[in-house]
Amino acid sequence: MADHKALDLVCAAGPLTAGQLAELTNLTTGGVTGLVDRLEQAGLVRRERDPHDRRRVIVQPSSDMPGLTAIFNSLIRALGEVCAHYTDQELRTILDFVLRFIAVLQAETAKLEQRIQSDEG
């Protein structure tokens, strides 16, 4: 899950330092190192040294993501087939449910994070 989130962040935001990626994903820098290792091995990102600070690593989306386009095209087709079984009104209801569900998950996650921080503090 974190790998997908990180890849999405790098693709959407553009190049990020490993520290920025750690901050955005709430992972430790060690966790980000393993995550970037996996994404790099899969050919999805590449590491570059920061030209202004050679100690920093910049994570870039790979210009040649093997098969990623085909995977997403297949996913889009499959989801289109699923959606075709519902009316527009049913899809609006499903969307409403999903958005409300996500909001509840985000709120509960925030509560858990606060509890963990207060327990550690």
C-alpha cells in the first residue's frame, strides 16, 4: 500500500527527496529506503543525487515504466465493465458511499495517530 502511495506521490508531485517522501507517507527514512529500493527494482522510479547537496537523494519517476500503461489500461477497461452494470443514479449512490467511507477512515486514522502520539509523549 505504501509503495503505491509513494509512486502516486512521485508521479503527481514530480521529483521528491527521500526526506519529503518520508514526511508525506509518514514513514521513517529507513522505511522509505526500502520502499524506494522496491520501486527502483521494479523500474518505476530512479534515484539521483541532488546537484546542490550530494548527501540528498532525489526520487524521480522512471521515464520507462515497463508495462505500467498496459496494466492501467486493463484496469480502466475492467472497471468500465463493472460500472456498466449500474445506472447513473446507482453510481452516484456508490460514489457517495465511498466518499463518506473514506472520510470516516481518515478521521479514525487521525484519532489513532493522536492516541499513539499521546501514548508516546
